[in-house]
Amino acid sequence: MDIDLELPSSDQERLGIIESKNDGMDLDQTHGEGRAANSPTRAELSQGMSIPNTETSSVRDQMVIVNVGINHIMGPAFEPKIGLEFESKEEAYSFYREYARFVGFGITIKASRRSKRSGKFIDIKIACSRFGSKRESTTTVKPRPCMKTGCDASIHIKKREDGKWFVHGFIREHNHEICPDDFHYALKGKNKNPDIVASEKNGLQLALDEGDVHLMLEHFMHMQEMNPNFFYAVDFNQEKQLRSVLWVDAKARHDYKDFSDVIFFDTHYISSGYQIPFVPIVGVNHHFQYVLFGGALIGDMATSSFIWLMKTWLKAVGGPAPSVVLTDREPFLKEAVADVFPKAIHLFSLWQILTRVREKLGKIIDQNRNFMESFDKCIYGSWRDEEFEKKWWEMVEKFEVKENEWLQLLFDDHKKWVPAYVKNYFLAGMCTSDRSGSVASFFDNYISKETMFKEFVERSEIFSKDMLELEADADVETRHQEPALKSLSPFEQQMATIYVTTIFKKFQLEVVGAASCRVHEQTEDGAIVTYQVDDLEEQQKFLVAWNKAELDIHCRCRSFEHRGILCRHAILVLQVSGVTSIPQKYILKRWTRSAKVRLSESPNRLHYRVVRFNHLCKQAIRLSEVGSLSQETYDIAFDALEDVLKQCVFVNNSNKSFAETSMVSVGFVDVEEDDRGEDMAKSSRKKKTIKKGKITKQARYKSSEAEVDSRAAALDGCTNSPFCDGPEGSISSG
């Protein structure tokens, strides 16, 4: 369906309006608290209204008619009221349109105004289609069925600074009888052929124009040209309109298998009203750095959109499903995660919850000075589950907020966001309450609310390069800079050669911090000895249970469970128990120097020539990514490739019986890689080394040989079409 929204005073400006197709979107969702006093929400006005699936007319009619069923008679309570709030101009328009449909009059955009600073709409007037006094010509062959009468019935909506829209003015009375054709005539607009109506803007078409879509697809094809393992998928709605887009680069597809434990689908940029509806899919690598495991543009915040996104993304990265999924606390995200990741632990971003406290509880905070202090103590001052619940109900009783709906819903979900509960799950340090340490701040230097799509594409490329350099710098620091020790602890000496530098420094803080703790043996129950550790810095007492026979240690602070690093309390207990090395079970591979080293997969999978060809292409692309970062690495990579090429030509010319039918299947790492390394070593002895102070090519090769082997094993499964078929209605490539 197309609604002609051309303003009567000008042919230059149109306002794109989206109409919900009931594709998983709850049109009665409450946009509740934080609004002006006594101002109703859309849900309050729409209670009892049922919106069934849309239906379309025949192809012959070339026109989409939306049938909306209403289960209850719409009375005065459903009329627009001053102060009524909406999340967007589209939602406001949809509400008034359904009101007009029920009453039986047509609507049109009477006037609109944009901000001079941002260029976005801030003021819109929607009027009865009979406003004005245009006269019908006496020579008109087919007179208009509903004449202009100068009707004043209208609604006036404005945009607030927080991005929400509200009803500023409303005129109910019409100066004419209701004409049955008014509403449908308004839908047809000013098309000369009333039977042909262009499709309505929907989904991503509201954020991207045709030029943006063309640029996006060109960018994706260019990325795939540069790296065949780049993946992208496009989702369309029933009207074949672009609804959602997903992309995952080659490095993300490879690295995901090493760091698939915790994933965050971040909807911050959509909920905060950014021009580009960007949803980054974020994880954490072994250097404690955020990594982008995919990106998406989502046209509507519907359950079906996120089910498509999550399913398609999981196929793109090749699994396994993440152990923990972090999202915002929205109903459609809860449903999508339950559908796609039924076995995953679903938790909510604490920072995103805290950003809504002022919006949802502003009146309570203003009336009670100490409310936020009690709220913070309840969240951060509780180490055990029962502590939190006790403090929560004390706060609720003290400030008489038991009836607050948002707080009730927040408590219902408290096991998914309160630190006392969340500490039981490994989050790789991703869940923080401070925005400066949150995922959102990760992209702050690359995207803003006003960023347009062309600029977004350019900044995305800069972002990818910056992330590659950050990881490369951390790799170099770990391999070539020996960390300084700060104590005589055998644990510190042990982990200095196992952890990557970033994680070692965090562990080192715990080793040094153990000096500010005091330990007392409490009880002994068979093989389990319980200690009380007084942490003088935290001013807290922690119980630590130690089983020497099983080498099991558990601290109440749950640092290892949450961060994957033993705490100072556990370290101190190990020291007094005479243990001289950290038990292997408490050294997570994902934080170590060998995080990306994998065992060889089934040797038979590298038997055929096409597989080896595919495999070498992907390794060459990875080498190009790393080797192009500087002139020095470029020279090293280029010289090494020339040497290897000569050796391969020599071997092939010397061995004429290498046909596929006569080859014996062997493991890639065990034979081919080892032979290549030996040949490289022999060849490099004849060459001069690089000047003093630089790493020789042979040394650099050896330092990264294990990493190359690991990448080989990971990429070996990409022989066939490297992408999985997406759900119905989607196109995927890569």
C-alpha cells in the first residue's frame, strides 16, 4: 500500500511512513513510564484491539489493502489525547490512521517541519483529507467522490529531545458527513491511475534509500572479491522489500570457533535512535579485546527479524552455538534467543538496564533523594542471592514502590542481570555497568547518531583495519616482550609464560593483591577445608573451599566463574596449602598464548586437490591481511612466498606421480606442514639474515607456525559452498 504524503504546499518534500504488517511486532507494546503526568500510552488507548495478519488484494487490482480487525468497539477512550506518547513518527501515524479507518475519514499530511541542525522531522500535522477548499473543475470527467470542505479535524505531533513523539494538538470535530470512500481515496493518493499504487516504504527502506542499497551491495561484492570467505545475507518481507541485512567477514568466521563462549547482540544503536539501525554481534578475544563477529542492519524490532538474524548468523560462523547470549531486556529478544539458542544461558546487559533507570523512575528519584543510593547498594552491595533479595524488598517497602510496574518486571528478570546471580556465568568481562567499559563505547569513535550510510561504510572499513592492528600489536607484545615480575610468587612465574600479556597483567594484580588479604582456617569436612579470607581492600570477608585431593578451589567472589581468572583469595589459600603451581583446570585456554592453536582435524578431509587449493587460497588471504600492515611485514611475506613457490615448483617437477588416484591420504599438520617447515629451514640457511635488531624470516615463520597450523585446521571445512542456505525469503552469499 502506498500513501501519498506529499504536502499540499510543496512538491519537494515527502514523509516516509511505515505501516506494520504484524510480522512479529507487538503493536500494543507499552511505552510506559517517564511520560508526562496523566498522559496515556498507546497501549492504554489500544487495549482490546486485535491486529490480525494483513491481507492483500488480487494482482489484477495492483493495490494492497490492509484489513485490521477490531474485537471491541472503539469508543472515545481510543481517541488521541494531548500528551499521548509514541516511540516514532511512524507509530504515531499508524495509530491515527487506524483511528481514521474506524471513524471513516481519510487522512493526509498537512504540514511538516525539519530541524535546521539535524535535518530530521520534528513537527508533523496530519489532517482530514477534506481540509482546504480546492474546487472541482466543471469539466472533470470523473468528479472526486469526497469534496474538500475546509475540515479542521487533525492531529499535531511533535518530537521531544529524548527522541519520542507526543500529541501536541488534536481536533476531533469534522464539518462534513462521513463519506465511505474517504479513507480508501486517501490511500490511493494523487495517482492518475487509481488502480496502481506503489509499494509502501517498509523495513530498511526507511533508513536506506536506493543509492544506499546499491552502495551496500557493491561493498559486499567488493569484500567478497577481496576475500571469498566473506559472508552476507539479505532478508525480504512478503512484499519483497528489504527488511534486514547481515554480514560476517572471513576473520570473524575463523576466530569465532576459538571464542564462541559469550556473544552479545547489541541493539543500543536502534533503541537510541541512530540514523543507521546497526546491530553489532560482539565477542571477546584472548587479548581481552572486543571483536566483531558480525554486523547487521535491522529494519524492524520484531521477533521474526531477530530469529532470522540469529539463525543466519549461526550458520555463517559454522557453530557451535554460544554458551551465553547477552542482549538488551526486550520481549522480542527474549523470544528470539529462546527459539534459536534454547540451550544457551540468556543474560541482559546491566549497563543498558541502568541507562533506563532515570527514564523509568525519574519521578521516584526526584521525590526521594536516597533512592538511587539504596538502589545501587542493592545491586552492587550484594554478594549472595539472598542478600540481594533482602535489600531489594527493604528498598521497595522503604520508598513505597511496590506497585511500580517497571520495577516489578525488573525483579522478575533479576537472575538475568543482577551481579550476584550473573557472577555464576563466564562473561569474558563483557558485562559492565560503566559505559566507558561497555560494548557501546567500543564503536563511539566510528559511528554517531547522525552518521549516514556512505560514511558508515567508510568508517566500518577503518574500524576493521584498526581492530586488526590492535590484535597484531597485542600478538607482538605477547611474543616478543617478556612481562616484568612484581613478586617471588611461583604462580606469577608460571603464568608469565602461559597467559597473553593483557591477561597476565590482570592475574598479576590478583597475585600482588593477595598481600592485602588475611586467611583463617574455618572448618574441615572430610577432604574439603573451608577458609575465611579477609580482603582489606574490599573490606569484605570471603569463604574459600579447598579440596586438595581433587585440586578443587571455589571462592565466594566467583572471580574464576565470571572472568576465568583465579582471585587473590583463592591464590592465597593455594599458597598456604603448599601448592606451587596453578592447577590446569583453572587455566582457561581462551586466555593463553595457544588460544588459537587447534589439533589437526580428520586427515581424510584434505585428500582431494580442490580442498588443498581452497585451503591455500584462504591461507594466502590471511597472510595478505597481516603482511600488508607494514612495509617490513610485506617484505617478509613477499620474500617467503617467492621461496615457497620455487620449492613447490621444484618438488612438482621432481615427482611426476602425484596424481590424485595414487596419493596416500595423510594428515596436513603431521606430514605436509612438517615437510614444508623442514624445506624452509634448509632453504633459509643459505640466505643472509635481516639486519641486527630485526627478526629473521625463519624466526618469524617459526613463531607463527603453530598459529598457521591452527588456521589450517579451522579453514579446512570450507570446500563446498561456504555459506548455508538462509531461511525462506533471504539471499545469502559468502
